Amino acid sequence: MRKWVLGLALASVGVSIMGGMGASAMAAEAPAKAGELTLDRVFGSPDLSGSQPRGLRLSPDGTLLTELRPRADERERLDLWARDTRTGAERMLVDSKKVGSGAELSEAEKMQRERARIGGSKGIVAYDWAPDGKSILVPLDGDLYLASLDGAVRRLTNTPGGELNPIVSPKGSFVSFVRNQNLYAMPLAGGEARALTTEGGGTVHFGEAEFVAQEEMHRFTGYWWSPDERYIAVERFDDAPVKVAVRAAIGAAGTKVYEQRYPAAGTPNALVDLYVMKPDGSGRVKVDLGTDPDIYLARVDWTPDGKTLLVQRESRDQKTLDMLRVDPETGKSTVLFTERSGERSWLNLSDAYRPLKDGSLIWRSERDGYGHLYRFANGQWTQLTKGPWVVTGLVGVDEGAKGTGGRLYFTGLKDDVLEQHLYAVDIAKPDVITRLTERGYTNSASMDKSASRFIVSRSSPSQPTQIYLADTSGQRLNWINENAIKPGHPYYPYLAGHRETKFGTIKADDGTTLYWEMITPKMEPGKRYPVFFQHYGGPGTGQQVTRGWQGALPQYLVDQGWIFFQIDNRGSYNRGKAFEDAIYHAMGTVEVADQLAGANYLKTLPFVDPTKIATYGWSYGGYMSLKMLEKTPGVYAAAVSGAPVTDWQLYDTHYTERYLGDPRTDPQSYAQAQAITAAPKIRDPLMLIHGMADDNVFLDNSTAFAAEMQKTDTPFEMMLYPGQTHRVGGPGVSQHLWHTILNFLDRTVKDKPIKK
């Protein structure tokens, strides 16, 4: 009854609730010819990109490489595997179907997985090696298991509430986790779990990261062991001041109503405190975080000797970041150094830093306009990398013998803004930077704690992700996953039809260089083609155009006769601070202008039909779709907007205030950035899509926008997905989503007669 009433209500006020395919396509997809991509195959199993292991880790002695591997018949379910790095022999350590109970996860764990962008994964999604290398802690279906290397698995917990943030302590004495909002420790050798805190409950949480820390600061834990296990630093947060948002999670079988504490822009955040205690919970002291309670606890780390706690304290306006040096015995803190942004800018948090044994600190800063590495020692700064390019991550540090200075391994864009590479630099010789990975690929890497070997992942527009083990010179020792497209690879039957990705640049209206990429169908002379113009556009993590593997979906779109195109606008990341700062207090302006520059460029090409440029975006990209139709009517033949933010006062504090300021003091920034008021200006076809259980960009964003469109009799189409969160997808659902999108674009763009 509830579903019928909802559908009737929406239909009666003018929203077209469309099926996944039009009447002409309601039957099942026609059987594919050999080598012909279909949506069923794009989203089916095995993955067309090849089996891609996740969570790659080297055992403490380096003899085993462990990974989470998707099952061939169920690409979203992961099992734990191990490979001998000497012989290449591999075996499954934990079968998630045989060991798991199949119990439903707690709501807290579901939300945590959404924050980590693994909400669609099943089975084993994380694990932790014991320091002695003899066992592995495996969370599965809300409980904890200990897996031995001989294949034996021992269940550690069996509780209905589930355990969050489980790890093995640094010396292997304990398994620690959060249960019922309190921190617990259990002896790894056996014995009962002990509650180290007992006051958690209601709005009070111990050992967890608050919502914005997970969603925006990429900090997913709320407790930190000292290396010697003498202390644990434990976050306490109280959500009592945070506004309660009533969120209806509308599913196929009914609706659940959640009263979620959601810190919308301009409203109070959680109250955050930090304590240091002993492993039995005794000796608790409160860390002095300063007199202003309205701050962010950004990062927490221990120095290698375990004698000092390092705490990064960020101001509410995100223009000041203090590194605090804390005495764990007393909780007393002093400011070690401070980073400050410019007046019309902000500070980006980073994980590219490392406290060293000699008391110095490797630190990434954007103080010269680009993200670079520095060494802080004895109160002095030494810049280790420089130039008009950015360091994207610190992979490892070989501290070397005493007095040798050491060597850093990092990823960056030194050689090409479209190719991330692995580099090395000696701390004592910062002018000499050595690239360790091969041109033509975009790379990422991780390293063992002793900085002796790399796990390198790379891909190119014609090669799905490959993973190999390398020494410190970058020399490949052996393949972990060669993933070559040859007979037997899932993508091999489609290789003959694979189309090349081309790259280029255009200029923004202020002369800034913008990078684009394009994939075209096999073109006939004199014929003009429609364009599927994809965009994201947002700040923080926005780079989309890289020389990396795009997956099979763009190739499917090209097979359907579309030109696939995207461009990175000002405001996106990895191009330096000035490029990103263009979006400061200006959301919905420079990004729209740069996407327009891309559209205007497309219209100059002789093989593009200038009347058939369709645009598509999700999340920030969904917001962009709306702003692009509102600000540049007639430029785009149609737009698809997925899970858009339509009013930035509905989105969270840490993300939104970073770019737009506080709405209580900067109301004009919010007024010009929101998409609802100008909704009636839309004159081009629009498809609005949203998951009905989205706990990130609430469904309220789309319903508020839809109401404005209906109130002003402005036509649009809409598709809602019951039970789906910010990630709309999964078996069957992914196909339905893309059938819906492409049926809409076929009707409104592709199949329309060419205008004379």
C-alpha cells in the first residue's frame, strides 16, 4: 500500500515515474552477439576488468601476500587469499560463505561501510595481520574470527550488536574493537573481552570516528594504540548538540524511519574529546585540545618511541591546522607548528606525513601553492620536493642507518598531470627525484613497514589494473595480478571492439589549461555523432581525466553510438591550490563555465552533432547537471542528475563550510550556490535519480527540487530506487539504472531528428 500511495502521489503532481526501459524495450535485452557488450555483461560476473584483488598486504616477514579476492560467480563477495611470495603458490585462507554466519550487519556498521565507499561489498571487507605473522584477524558478518595460516579459523565473538574498528594491538597482545559505543580489548591468546570504557551509550561514543570524520576527513577510527602498548588514545564524541534529521529509508518491503544525527552546514558539530588510558582502561587523562570546543580532531598519531602523542587540531573554518605535541602521562599539549591558509582558501587534510625515529617529521604542505613534502626537525623546515606539480601520497620511508638521512617513496604528478607515478628522493639530496614506474600508466603503490618492497597497481586506457611486487628500485620482482587481456580474460572477447582514449586540452575563460578525454565510435565519413558528456566537477577529489582504465561502461556507451567525453574543471584537485581555490565561495560558477568551454569545443568538431550533447553526473556531478541546465539553457540536449545536492545548507559542515563558509555569516554564498530557486529556468529535458535510503545526500534534496519543478509546472522525469543509498547499484539494479538513463537519452537526444 505504501509503495502504491507514493507512486500515485508523485504521478498525480506531474512527475513522470519512468520504467527502466521504454515500451519498445520492455522485453529482455536481445541475446548478445559474440564480442558485443551488453549491460548485463558490463555489470555481470566475472568482472570484465579481470579479477581485482583488494586489501593487499604483506605478512610481517614478507613471505606471504594476502588479498581480498572477489568470487568468480559473485563479484561483490570477497574471500581472503594468501600467496607465497617465493613460490607463487596461492590458497584461500577464509571462505566467507563457509565461515560467515550470514547475519545482518548492525546499522552502525552499514553506515560505516557507506562512509568507506564499500557499502555494496559482501563477505570479508577488511582484515588485520597479527604482528608475529602467525594469524589474521577477520571481521565477518558482524563478528570476529582469527584465521591461522594452516586454514583453521577460530571464532572470537558471537554477539548480536557486532564489533566496529577491530584491530590487533601493535605487539599482538590484544584484539581491540568497539561494541555498543564503548571500547573493548580481548587478550589475543584467549580470554574474555574487557570494556575499557563504560559510559558510552545514547549520544556518547568511545573509540569511534564521528560522522564528518568518516565522511569528509577520511578518518575511520576513534582509537590509537601506542607502539609499545603502554597507552591507548581514545576519542569520545557526544552527538547531543547535533541536529536530528529524520530520514526515511524507503525500501521495497516497507519504510524504516531513522533519527540520524546529521551536522548540516551552519549547525553544531559533535563535541569531541580525546583521552589517553592504559590497556585495562585505568589511568585515564584528558588531552588538552584547547579552549575552543568547536574544532575538528583531524588526525592522531604516536611517535615511534610511544612517548609522545601527535594530534592535528583543525579550526571550524578550516583555515588553521595546529600540530599538538601531547604528554600521554598528563594530557598537556603544546603547539609544535601551525599551518594557515590564505584568506580566500582553505587547508586540505592529508595522510602524507610520517613521524620518524630521530624525532623529525615528514609533512605534506601546500604552502607554496602545490602539495609538496617537507622535513620538520628541531623547529626548522626543509622543503624536499618542489615545482608546479603535486605530491599525491607518501608511500613509505626508509630511515636508513643513523646519520644517512633516509629515503622517501611517494606518488605524484611530476612527469604528467594525467599519470600518477611512484618516485624516490633522498632526504639529504632533495634535488634528485627518481621515477620508479613506467610511463604510459597511472600508478598507485603501498609498501611494507620496513620499506623493502612495493605493491604497485597500474592501469592505462587499454589495460585494466595490473598489480606487481617490486623492489626499492622499482624493478618488478613478480606479478601479483598480470591481468593481461589474452584468451581466458573476461574482456578478451570484446578486445577487438575496444576504442582508443584520446586526450587534449582547451583554455578556460581566464586562460587556465583544462584537460579532456574522449572515446569515439568507429566513425563514418561525414556522419555526426551524439555525445555522452560525463562530469563530476567538485573539489577535494575531483580529478577524473587520467591515463587510467575507465572500465567497460564507457566502451559500451561508445558501442551504442555515443562519443564519451569528460573534462576536469577549475575547482578540482591535483592541479595546485590556485586551480582548486577558484571554487571558493563560488560553487556552481567556474565549474559550469569550464564545462561550457568543453561543450563549445565539442561543437566545433566536424564529427559531433552540436544539437545532441547530453550531460550526466552523480553526487556533486548531479548538482552540476542541474546548474548546467539552469545557467546555460539550450547548450545541452538533456541532462541526467543522480543523487544531487540541491541546497548546500542540507549538506554537512566539514565539506560545505570548507568551500562556502558558514551560512550564518556567509548566506549569499549559499544562496547563489543552491539549485532549487532557479529550477523553473530549466527548459531542457531532465532525468532526476535518487536512492530512497541515501544517508549521505538525503532524498530531501531531490524532493525539494522536484516540488519546485512541480509548483512551477516545469517538466522533468524522475526515478527513485527503494532501499538504495548514495551508491545505487548491485545485481539487476545497476542494469536497471543504466537502462533508465540510456532510454531517457535515446528518447530525448539520440533518436531525435537532426535539426537542419
